[in-house]
Amino acid sequence: MTEMSASHGTAEADELARLRDENTKLRKINKVLMDRVERATDWQGNAFSLFQASIVLEGRVEERTIQLEAALRQLELVNSDMSRAKEAAEQAQRRLRDAIETISEGFALFDADDRLVLWNSNYVGLINLLGQSVRVGTPFAEVIHNAVANGAIRDAFGREDEWTAERIAYHHHPDRSFIYRLSDGRWVQVTERRTDEGGTVSLYTDITDIKDMEEKRRERELAEKSELLQATLESLSQGVAVFNHHLRLVAWNQRYVDLHHFPPGLIREGTHYSEVLRLNALRGEYGAGDPERHVAERVSTALARLPRAFERRLSDGTIVDVSSNRMPDGGFVSTYSDITERKLADTRLRDSESRLKAAARDLQLANESLERRVDQRTAELSAANQALHLAKIAAELANASKTKFLAAASHDLHQPLNAARLFVAALAEQEAMDKSNRDLVVSIDNALEAIDGLLRALFDISKLDAGVMTAEPAGFEVGPLLEQLRKEYLPQAREAGIDLRVMPCRAVIRSDPRLLGRVLRNFLSNALRYTERGRILLGCRRWDGRLLIGVWDSGIGIPEEKMGDIFQEFQQIALPGRRREKGMGLGLAIVERIARLLDHPLEVRSRLGLGSCFAITVPLADRITAGAVTGQGAVPAADRDALSGLPVLAIDDDPSGLEAITALLTAWKCRVTPIRSRAELHGWLGGKPEAPRIVVADYHLGDGSNGVMLIEELRAHFGADLAAFVVTSDRTPGLRAGLKEKGLAMLPKPVQPARLRALISHLAR
């Protein structure tokens, strides 16, 4: 702006000088003409004409003088305006300099000819660092060439011409930020924009701190990736070794060390490939000859013959399959798979083929005699088929007999156990009992609970093996089942100090909800039994159109050699220094049979000392089946005196069982009427008794009747709204469905006193 004002003032000064020169010339001309008029002697009258001409010329001179004076006055006004404009321009320029000086970045302005015209002190500092001085008119290309020549640009080292061309090209066509590193380690970001006059504005920002943070972040991410890579390598069953393009070891796993039995200290970061080769050569793994020659040959071709695959026998006789592939950085990765067993199997297979060929020859010889024996064998086969048919009929009869035996045995074994548990519960209700006796009662109850669990497990296994237990698949939402399991096992987990988490899931699956719940309960029970601290997770994961439901724990884990035994009956994992856990070793045996019945694959993964995962895979369903049930919610418990005075009718043909439930209900202050048979019930009804509020009936009665039949007679006598439920050791799905149709609840034997009380309290409301 200052240069423009100065040029405008110079033009006006030149114009004023020209006008003054012209006025001076006119005055001189006028004076000369006047002198001629005064001296001239023209007898023919020309003097008068000259005089007239001089008068006219004088008038013109006067007119021009007036114009000149007006121009001078106009010029003075213009000069005054120019002075004010110059002051304003100088003030604006000062403000512009102050403004660009406040910018934290380096600022430089180049004109349309790419010459420096304006800058701030930060730019001066940068230019001084580049080994140059700042001056008006310096071409941009000169600044860049000098900076590169002075060695001030680290990014230009070794590629000076290429980098200079890139920087100048960006200056002429800026479309993004241009970043480079200085020789002192600092980073500079250049942002340039073209002006309307064709010049360029450049901003230079020091981004060293940002680059340092990015470098630290990259180092941190690299460290995390390195840890993940190492964990991945350690999880592989193959040995893995990674060498860089300098043939230095950069990554490996323990399996690589174990396979080769390397001595301590050999395998470390930076170990040269030749050191590994030398050890193998000394062991004789490359055959006879000079070990150093073997090493030299393999080192020279290590990076040339990629990819490659071969087999090698190690010094201990192990046969490994070696596969080497090139890495992006020019190095290579080698994997070592132990194929000893496979090779032995191949050898055995070849031996078997030889034997088979020999057998085929023998068979060909025998075939001739076989034809002669076909007729005889056909007759024998017909007789055998007849015998097999009879045996099949006998097996079916035996299976039916076994089913009946299981039902009878279940009932007969549960009867005394049920009575014992009820007697113990009644005894526990005695308020005057001292602590030592109460502890004995608790111990007896725990022992009876263990016996009950053992019997249930044994009968379940027997039913599954006999094919008596059947599945009732239905479509249902898995979420309520997971929530029920969380409520059941959360108190046990908290008592043990274990963090139990159940991940919600809204998937709809197709399975038997009762049997699937049994499987998941066994998973959770095992996880709680073998986890001393940490966490247990019950969750789901969709995979390939199915849903995997699993329990992950941080427990003791399972040794690899024991994985094949965990689904066998009466098998428990016993580790050195650890006591045998409470349990019978039947849970997973039942799980395996239920999974086979449901056709749901099981999956087990475990690492010793780190934890285990037990999972079952179930098919997804499109919709929920009407009436599908995923479990029963807990019935709210009653207060201690809530049953006081409640009239209850108890029906059981077993004297000890009836006496036990009567004692327990009496301890709860109920008014109990015991009935032993259908005849005794009819006699009691003949006396027009008070209607009971609750009926508790055993299902199997010895007089040919059952509890459901007697409950229907009582409802016909007292009203259809009479509350009742059945106690039975029969857990067949048909009985459960029949009771549900009649609106009757069912308690399995042996009866748990807490569930009995809760159900009575619920029905009495």
C-alpha cells in the first residue's frame, strides 16, 4: 500500500512540473511578441496588426495562466488528499504488521512473481535456522534451494533434488498441508493459499509436540500388538519362528523351543539364523559333512528359496513338517508341525496295505470254497435271522420291564428318603433344640440331600441309557432361562466370593427347556465347584445359524490328558495338592447323554490353571411355540406363623411318609388330617368334615388308585376350586403334562421342605 501511494504521488508531481514548464514557455513567447511590436516600423500598417495579435496572444496567455492557477489549486487539493491517504496506508500497514506478528505460526507473503514481500518474526526465526537471512524480493525457489543445500531439511537427505521438486510443486499448487522434518529434529507443517493477485500466503507451524505424541501412541499400539501377537503365537500347536531380512530372530513361541530342545540362551531376540542352523548341523540333522558348509549353504539361500515346504527328522527322532513363507519386510516365517504320529500311521497303513493285498490273494482262493458253502450258510443264516427276531422281541420286552423296574425302583427308593427328609425338617422346627443337636440335624439333612442327588443322577443315567427319557423340543426365548439360572446361582457365587455374570440374550431357540436347563445347571455347578476366585460368565453367541450357550470360568482348568475322561461316570479331576471336590462325578455324564438325546453338540475348552469353557450348541427357531416353558419362577416364602391353623388333608399309603409329612405340617402349626387309602378317605367324608384348604396327595397309592383320582373326588365333594398338588418320584414328561392339564402342581420326591412350605403358602392365598 505504501508503494502504491508513492507511485501515485510521483505521477502528480510530474504533471505539475509539465504544466509549469508549459506556462513558462508561454510567458517567454508573449514577451518576445511584445518586444517585436514595440521595435517594429511597418510603414504599410503591419505594426497595428502585430499589436492586435499581441493583444490576442496576451489574452490567451492570461487565459492559460488562469487555467494554470486553477490546476495548481487542484493539485494542492490532490496533494493534501494524497498525504492523508498515505498516512492511512501507513497506519493500515502498521496494523497489518502488528496482526501478522501476533500469529504464532511463521507467516510469509510472496507476490505474483514468487518474491518475498511480507513476513513476521517467527518466519525470520525459521529462515535463520535454515541458514539464511530475510530480505525483500528473495525468490521462493532460492529459499528452498538454499535450505536444502545447507542441510537444514532432514527429510531431504539423500533425495535433495526430488524433495526440492516436491516442495516447489506444492507451493505452486497447494492442495493440502506439507510436512517435513528439520535437521534439529523439529517437525514443520506448511499450509499455503493463493491470493487474488496471484501471490501466495504461507503459514509455518511447529508440530513437533504432536508428532512426538503420535510417535508415543504408535509405540504403545505397537507394544499392544506385539503382546497380542505373542499370545496368538503361544496359542498355536505348531512351533513358529520369524526372522527379519537380516536373518535375525524377531518372534517365536515356546512350542518352537520345545520341539527343537534348544539350550537356554540360544533363542532370544536378535539371534542370527546361522546360530540355529549350526546347532542343527552339529546334531547331524543335515546329514554327514562339514557343519559350517551346511550352515553357509542354507544361509546363502535362506531368502531366495521362498516359499518352501519340506519334512525333517530332528535329532530326537521327531518328524516335523516345515513350511517357510516370505514376510512383507523381506524376512520369512517358518512353522514346525509335529507329524511323527501321522508318519507312523502312514507306515502302519502301508504295512496294512501289504497285509490287505496278501489277504486279498487268500480271499480269492477262499472265494472258490466260499461259493460251495453259500447254500449251507444261507440255511444257517435263515435260522439265525429267526433267532435274532426272537431275541429282538425278548429285548423289547426286557426294555419295557426295565422301564417298569426303574419307575418302581425310583418310587420305592424315594419313599424312605422322602420320609427321612420330612422327619429331619420337622425336627429342625423344634424351637427348644440346642445348637449341637441343630448342627446334627443340618448335617443329617445335608447327607440326605447328597443321597437324593446321587439317586436322581443314577436314575437319570439309567433312563437315558434305557431310552425312557424323551425330549419335548419347543421354540422359546432363552432370556428367561438365563435369568432364572442367575437368580438360582447368584447367592452361591456371592457366598464363595466369585463374580457371576449372566449376559442377556433375546434369541429364540428350539430345544427341550427342562433338559437344556439341566445341562446349564451342571455347567454352573461344576464352574462354582472348581473356581476358587475370579469370575464365571454365562453367555450366548450366534454362530452359523445356531446359538452357542456356554459357561466360562477362571477356575483350575483341566489337564489335557484328562479331557477324554470328564464325561465318564464317577470321574472327578484330582490335581496334586488339591482335595477331591464334593460331588459324585455324574454331572457331566448326564450332560453328555442329554446332549446326545437333544442332538446338541457339546464343546469343551480348558487350559490348566487358567480356566475352562463348557458350551452347548442349540438351533435357532423362527417363533415361540405356544405353551413353551423355560422354567419355574421361585415361589415366595411365607412367614413363620403364616400357616398357623391352616386345615390340610395329607394322603399317602406309606405309613412312614404320611407320618413324616404330618409331623412337619404340625410343626408349622397346620391342622393336619392324615389319610392312608381311598377307603379311609370315603369313611372320613361320610362324617361330613370341615373342608380342607389344601390337599397334599402322593401319586402312587397301593389300592389301585392314585392321588389325582382322590383329588378329583375331593373337588367333586368340596368344590372345583379346592387347592391341591401331587407329590411323586415319577418324573416322566407324560405325567407332568397330565398334571398340568388338570391344573395341579407337582413336587418331586424327596420333597424339599422349603419348596413344600412355599407351595402351600402360595396355594393358601
